[in-house]
Amino acid sequence: MAAPVVNTKDKIATRTAYGETLRQLGRERSDIVVLDADLAGSTMTKYFADEFPDRFFNVGIAEQNLIDTACGFALAGKVAFASSFAMFAVGKAWEMVRNSAGHMNLNVKIAATHAGLTLGEDGATHQILEDIAITRVIPDLTVLVPADGPETEAMVRAAAEHVGPVYIRLGRPAVPVIKREGPIDFKIGRAEILRQGKDVALVACGVLVYQAMQAAEELAAEGIEATVINMGSIKPIDREALVAAARTCGAVVTAEEHNVIGGLGGAVCEVLAEECPVPVIRVGTQDTYGESGTADALLEKYGLLGVDVARAARQAIAKKR
């Protein structure tokens, strides 16, 4: 297969792609309603609000009410998208996400922006590095993390079609677009194989997919062939793709803008420990909070760049010998 490339000149923030997709969905479907917690200008739900004010609801700075009100709309037969910063949408409102959306298996879509370190200068209180962990343990809740703008659109559309609660993790800054050979074919529970190799498998999600692609290029210059897997569907996870990559490569590196505890790395280790134990090294934040800084500076400080993923790949390969 021809490896997709990353176009660093063509960038879009996943939150912007979310807002634009919502607006388009609003034109296509009258059952879509959108709720926000006084952050429509940041979450980009303003695009929907401007065109469909009768289907947009600002609950104020009240994220727990945000989730429960969205659940009420779901019970009335609507497809409800609820948005705020991730720290508050699922951090502050975790009980409502669990007891209302999850436990009642309601058709609520929580699209939370400003996740991870790349929130940047707002600092540790507004960053969240634990949201994948606290959402993927909730039964019936699907957890998705797009790598770029086009995948965001595909995920938002898949979430709208899916019957049941969904959490979509979105970022603040513009990120490079992955140029694929054809239209993106995202399906919940299925990974995207971006590159085929035999020496090590790099399994990434979100903004770290771009870094994994960079790492694969660096490794290729050394004669190391890496498989790159975009694991945008964290739950359900693509067990078949993971096991196949582990059997072929014999070593795995996970990469995420999240605590290594409980996130993508944890999910991958759970699968491989049960079905195909191989050396795994997890690239992510190491059980720590973030801090204020630019997105690029924080990715560098916390070891989340392509060079860090490549270093981990060499370590993983060494462990299988």
C-alpha cells in the first residue's frame, strides 16, 4: 500500500472541523440539537448556533446540567450534541456522564474540546490528561479521538448515526491533515492502517498520529520498517488489527497526548496481554499534571514528539531480541 503523507501546510483544528460538521448536519437532519456551557466561541458550536438558534441551547457555566439536559433531549427523541472543554464536560460532570448518559444508554454525543496538553497557556487546571481513562471505563460509552480535521468530520457523522452515548475528544490548535488516497472510511471499532512495516508497530491517537508518522520516517532512514496505526476508536478498540500488528512486528509503541495510565496505552496492553504478549512501550505523560506553555513547547517537554516515539521504538525492538 502507498503510505499516506502528512500535509503540514494544510492544517485545521479538530474543534473547527467539529463545528463545521455540526452545521452541515443541522442542514441535513432536523433531529440534531446542540448544547454548550457558555463556550460556543471556543468549542465552535457557534457555527450551528448562528444558523439554527432554535435548536441551540446555552446552559451557562453548568456542565453537570449540560449533560443532564442533553439526556433529556435524547429521551425526547433528539440526537443531542453537548460541548464544553473536556476537563469540565467529562471531568466535572463525570457522575452525569456515567449515571445519566451511560447507565441509561442514551443517545447523547459529548464532543469535548481543548483536551490534553495542547490546550497550552491555560495551564494544568484546564488541561485534561485523564479523560480517556475515565470515559472508557463507563459501560456502553463509545470513546473516539480523531487525528485530524477530515477524521473529525467522519467521526462526528458516525457518532450521529450511532445509537448510544459517544465521547469525542477534540483539540484546540490547528493540526496537519493526513493526505489519504481516497475518502476517509471511518467506522467505530476499526483502526486505520497508515503504514505497513515488519519491525515495530506504532499505535497512536489524536495529535500523536502525526508524531508517529514523523517517527516512522526517521526510523525508515535507519532501515527500520514501522507499521503506523491510527487508533481513533479507543472503545471499542480494534483487537484484530492490534493482534495482527503485534504478531507481524513483535514489538509495539503506543503514543497519546494523555496519561499513560488508563489511556490508549493501557487499552492496548489489556488486549495484547490477553491475546498476544509482546514488548510494549507507552509514550504519553508519565503520571503527572501539565503546566502553562505553548502547545509545541509542552509536547517537547513531556516527550511527545516524533523523536520520542522513534526512541521508544528502538527500545521496544531491543526488548524483543
